[in-house]
Amino acid sequence: MEAYDILQAIEDCAQSAVLATVIHVEGHAYRKQGAMMLLLSDGSLYGSISPGCLEADLSGYVPFVEASQKPQMVEYDMRPADDFGWGETIGCGGLIRILLEPVTCELLVYLLTAKAAVDRGEAIRLTRSFAEGYTDIQYNLSGIDKDSSECQSLPNAYAYTFKPKPRVIVFGANQDAIPLAGLAISSGFRVVVADWRDAYCTQERFPGAETAVAFPGELVEKLRLTADDYVVVMSHQFDKDAEFVQAVLKSSLRYLGIMGSRSRSERLMDGAERPEWVHYPVGLNIGSEGPIENAISIIAELISIKRGVRSNEEWSSPVRTGDIQGCRPW
């Protein structure tokens, strides 16, 4: 679960809650610094910071944090070689410090303010300054560039940057777009399904996604593309894909992935220069077959780009019969 989803849960929450934030990690850990989860007074949880090993233990702290209305630091040290409990269960072998904070008063106001900021497309940094240990915290919010690091440890302070949820636009609302949209939503992306056929763009087919209906040339203006957007082209209709791709190339994106073979994709571009953010064939080469595996391949590539991890070398496959219709050449 992304930080944005935690903010959404806080905004929607009607009961008392405790925010758990990983503020320090040494060695290996299931989640890294900055990971968050929300623990509600009724025992329900949003997000995770372990494979499920620490959550039950952390839930035991909730009544004490709520009663004291003071933050509390909890440390799990799985580094000793003879640790046959936490370390073996979690498979980490590292040290994790987790800050537990009651979501009330000043912190609640700041988190709701941060939610409003990211909804406007802005990045905002929440800085916690520790005056006396971890029980006395001063909070500060400040605007910051979207490209800034997500979290930062400072002397007697910890800063976290809330950023807008990255947007994935899927052009082509065919059946194989359904698992892609669902997996993208589950992976923390904001998803827009775009098509010229309104009967295909429905909430019943794409729950949790936004929809945009217009012909390809009009969609680009309607979507208001930005340099932070990820776009996947998969309508499987050559003329429509070509019109959309050529219109999109006039913008600057974070990612444009085109489904189909290299030769088909180059025909879609019609001789236009290929920017570094254009990828085809779309997705990582994992030997995928069918809509679900293709969706996994594509989302894996989007995550690698979002995290700044260089993916494997571009691959190529022989063109098969299905490629004429724009299918992946496997």
C-alpha cells in the first residue's frame, strides 16, 4: 500500500488510529525506511511493514499509545546470529525502528493537509523533529520538488515526502486491459482507462479506475498528459493506436509502452524520433503468455521505472500471426 493510500484511509477513518512508520533500517528488511501502516482501534490494519510477523505485536501497542496520546518508538533487532525467533520468521536479519504516533490533533491536521496537497498534484514534505527522545515531536510541513528523495534521516529529525500517486493511462479498453488495470491499481498507481468506445469504459469492467472516452486525437488534450505519466497503448487496432501514439509523442512522458512487436511499433511511430521514454515491446521479458502474465510483465516494468531500477535489456521476438492485430509476439 502506497503512502497516498494511508492518507486516504486517514481521511476516511471515523475511529482513533495509530500511524506506524519505519524511520530507520539497518541490514535487510522486508520493507524499507518510509514504509507506513495504519492501526485502528478496532484491530483492523491498512498497509504492512512486514510479511505479517510484526503487525500483531505492534497492534498490542495501540491501546498504550492511544491512552498516553504520546508517540512511541519500537525497535526490532533481528541481527544476532543466534536469533531463532524474529529473524528466522521474518527472513530479514536486520534492525528496524518503527515510530508509533496517535493520529490526532496537530499530526492529523498535517496529514489531511498533505492529502489535499497531493490531490492537487503537489509534493509536500512532513518533517518530524525529536526534541526529547521520541515522545516529544515537533511537526512541520513544506512544499518540495516532486523529484526529491522520499525520506531522509536528519540529526534528531526525520523527513518524509508525500507525492501524488503516479498515473497510468491504458489506451484500449479491451478484455486484456482488465487485469492490467486491476494490477496497476493494486500496485499503487492511479489508473485511467481511455478508449473511443464508451460501452467498453465502465466502472463494472474497470472498478477503481477512472475512464476517459474520446477519439485518439482528442484524448491527448482531454487527458492533459504530464511528464510524470505512464501510458500503455494496447487497443490492438492499428489506425487508432497510430493516431494516439503520434499525438502522444508531441508530449513528454515518464513512460510510453506500446504493445506489439518492434516492427509494428515502429510503423505506428511513422518515422518519428524515438524518445528514451518510449518502450517497445512493452513490459519486461519474462516469457509471459496471455493477458494476466502480460499484465505482470508490464507492471513489473512500470515499477522498475518508478523505483529508478534499470530493467533488463530490451528484447525482441519473431513476429507471429497474432502480431498483425497488435498482440504480443509470443
